[in-house]
Amino acid sequence: MALANELGLTSKVVSERHYIASQTNLTAGQAAKYISKSVNRKISAKNVRSLYKIFFRCEMEWHHSGFYKGETGQTMGRTYFISPDETQNIIDNFDTIYPVLEEQDKKANQNVYAFYWMWENQGSKRRPHWGKVLKTYEGKRSCLPKNSTICDRKTYDSAKKAEGRIYTGWSEPDISEFKSDSV
């Protein structure tokens, strides 16, 4: 993959494919401005990505867009692209797509109760003994940790009492353990 600045196409450090896509397609931010004007509703670039995924059932095209200072040093960014025809399809079908997006946002922001496990070292550094430790979570669905099992409040309270329990080998916390109050 060649960088566009090495080929003399631009002074910006972007990939050659990014440069080619930028000549014919809109970025997600540009599409968001265009869609916002067309439907008289504020739409963000992140919303454009979600609307695209709902309507076309796939992810948007993206290309590397240069370097930025990340947590682990310099990282390559992403720019998402959408064709003008695809943008017009989203505008034409906006009234059917947007309620689905609102429903997804509502579901992502609702509070849930869950339990999950994390690997932790129960031994020392010289003689590690790894095990799965039971943890609980109460908060938004969008921030749910991996390996989570969503449950009702009563099951959550039962799991909360057993928080810190260690599972070894192939065993993992199961919802049936906490359904009955045998903890």
C-alpha cells in the first residue's frame, strides 16, 4: 500500500486508496451535513454509519486517513466513505430507517443487570494459577463487558452475593447457579 504523499498526489499522509475514494465519494461527515440539510434533522457522522448499516446491511467503506496521537503512540485513523447514490438512497428511505436507529439507541441506553467473568492470577508471578473470577455489572447496555450474561434483578442480587467466586478449568458462571437462592 503506497501513501498518497509519496506518490505526489497530496501533501497529507493518507493511503493511495483513501485519496482515490476522496475524489469520487463523500466522507461520513460530509454526508451527515448533506443528509441533515435534506431531512431538516441533525445527523452526525456516527449516525450516518449506523443508517448505512441498517439500510445496506454491511459496514461502510473506510480507508486509513493519517496518523494521530493515540493511547499507545501514533495510530492510523479511519475515514468512512459513502457514494452520492448511497447517500440519496438513505435520504429517500430516511422515514423508514431512522425509527430503527432510534430504537437501537434506546435499547443501547437502557440499564441492564449482568454478571460475567474475568481471568485473574490467583497465584504468584513465579507460580501463576489462573482462574475465572465472577464479576457483576449494572449500567448501560452499550457498555456491557464481554462474556456478560444479562439477567433480572433477583438473579443479579444472587450473583452479587457470590461476586469474587473463582472458577477453574472449563467451568464458567452459569445463570442456573443464581436462579435459585442456593448461593
